[in-house]
Amino acid sequence: MPQPRARLVSRRSVLAGIGGVAAAALLPGGMSRTAAAEESPSLYAPQPAPDSVPRALQSRPDPRHLAWVWQFEADGDPAKVRDTLAAHGLGIALKTHDGTNWMGRYSKTGASNPAGVEGIVRFFEQAGVPVHAWAVVKGQDPLKEAQMASDVLSAGARSLFLDLESYDGFWQGTSTSAMRFGTELRRLRPSSWVSTSVDARPWELPRIPLTEFASFTDEIAPQTYWNLFKSAPNVKAYQKSGDMVPASGITSAFVIQSAMRHLRSYGRPIHPIGDGTAGPLSAWGDFINGSYGGDAETVSVWRYGVADPAIWRLLKDTPPKSSSYLVRSGDSLPVIATRLNTTVPALLAENASLTQNTVSMGMRLRVPAKTARPTLTVDGRARPLHLDLAARPRFETPLGSLKVQTLKTLR
């Protein structure tokens, strides 16, 4: 597989610092990615689909839309973030580590060990906000990285997104180190839900060992940042990759359609991550429609600190697409209903052939699109959360008037 090229500017740093300026189209020395494609067309050849699928596909834990958080210093006060997400029925995807370094190394509010992760999980989950984690995976010490990933999941994170990119400061390993990481992670956490998050532009995919990661993860989460991708070099690169950019340009609908087309062959469910800096809000509607049209069940927002509050209202009013659940050993309808924040009658209505006695391991159930009031498990008992989810607050912040903190880098 081609070795990753160093970049002067990380996409993430651009998106965090200047809200989506399309400067990410440049490689070192000012070479555009289109020029790089012309010099090395083999970089853009599609990767083959995995030869085998060792992971039994199951359902994403607690399927809700997610807001990604990098550091609370940049994204907002933890209590405010928690309360906003709870009021809109959303979950959080929080960065816990970068390679082999805990986020406490870079952030005063970041976890410095598994106990720290557990404390953050407890803080959000007690308010009814499901906690998922994300981390940059580098491949330089795959066994240690696998152990850290396992520690995060053991500390209570419902799932883990592995940020796999070829930029400087991201993936530095090989296909072999990818499989060492995956084999060890699955030895430690054989049934945890793990996602691979990638820059979904087609010319970026061959720069990473996505075939290997798809073989041991459950889902692919494409970063579809249409506002950031708007540039003349990207238009040319998309067209060179076989995606004809429409007259309307690089839109949310176009980017999600391209991502779905190029990632479908990997045989994994898709969980798209949208551009929180983008406006108008109609672009987000097109993004969600395109995601659902491509069989995605939920979406994410990158990231809380730069997203217009109107997006949270939109996601609250647009429930996850009806999903599926794979029955596990020891499951019953009441257990499944509690786990999915729904009710037994709702499950029975969605699955006409079911009775109380027909659930068996390996059966795949349809999950009602509109879930019941969230529950919190306390001392082994599920209790309803008393949240006024019917309240619909008005947000006056217009899109495009965001104040974005300038950041030099995203770790």
C-alpha cells in the first residue's frame, strides 16, 4: 500500500481553526492533490473489498445521532454540553486518546487514564447522554494502542471510533501493524462496537489500510466535510476519481453520495460525519436525506464547538432511521427494549412475526425509529429520565455568524 505523504496542514486543524476554508487541498510545497494524482495515478486505484468478514455484524449500541467533542476547552463547558445534548436526545463522541497518549496530556479536562474515562462516562450517562469515544490511531505501537482502546471500552464507552487518516500526525504504520492492532483489540474486546473513521474523498482511501481495518471493525464513519472540500483542486480530483461534480458544485448531497459509492464495497454499515461549520441549514437536511438514502441509520456532527445550535434542533426533529438489532445470548424482549430505549409493544409492532417466546440468538430485529424516553441504569435497574424532550427551544443564532476559536492543531 502507498506510504502516506506528510502534509503541512491537517484537515482537522483547518476545520477547527477557520471553520471550513478549503485550504486543505494542498500538499507540501503547495502541490495540489490533483497534481499528486496526475503524478502517481496508482494512489487513486480503489482498494479491494475484504476477502473475509471475521466480525459478526450487530447493531450500533443505542442508535442516536452524535455530537463529536475534541476538548472541552475548545468545545464548551462539560455541563452545558451535557445538558444541550440531553435536551435534544443526542449522544456524545469524545476524544479519549491520541496514539498512545491520553488526552489529559493536552487538555485539563481530558482523561489521563481509564478511571478518568469512567468518570466522564458517568457524568454524561447519568443525564441520559450516551457516551461514545474516538481516538487517533497511529500504528507505531499497535499492541499498546489496542490496550488503550480496550481500556476505553472497558471504562464504559459504548463504542469507539478509530480516526484513520494519512496526514502527518495520524496513521504512520503499515498493513501489518494494522492487523496486529486489530487482532489484539479483538482478543481483548471481541464483541465491542468499533468504527473506522476516514477522510471519505476517494483519493485519500488508498493512503490508509482501510481493507485491514474493515476486516476487524463493525462500521465505517466517513468524514464528509462538504464546506471544507469546496475548492477547484478538489473538483478536479473528484472528477478524476469518477465522481462528476454537478453544476451546483461540491454540496453535502454530492459528498455523501460519493462517500457511499466508494465505501459500499467494504461491506460495513456507514455512519456519516457531517460538517458542523456548514450553512445553510438546508445542506444538513440534504446530508441527512443522502445518508438515510444510503442506508445509514444515524449521523454525527463534527464538532460541538463549531456547530450552529440549529443543527441540534434539526437532529432532534429527525430521528434515527429504523435500524436493526442482532439478538445476543441471554437476550429477551424486555432486555432488548431496555437496551434500545424502546418498549416491548413497540418491538412487537415493528416485528410482526414476533411473540414473547420467539427471540433466539442470531435473530435480527427491526428497531422502531422513534424511541421511548431514554433510561438510565442505576444499580442494575432501568429508570426513566425525566427530560422534557417535547420542549422545542428556539435558536436565534444564524448560520454563518459563528465565532470560531483559532487553533493551531487538533491532537
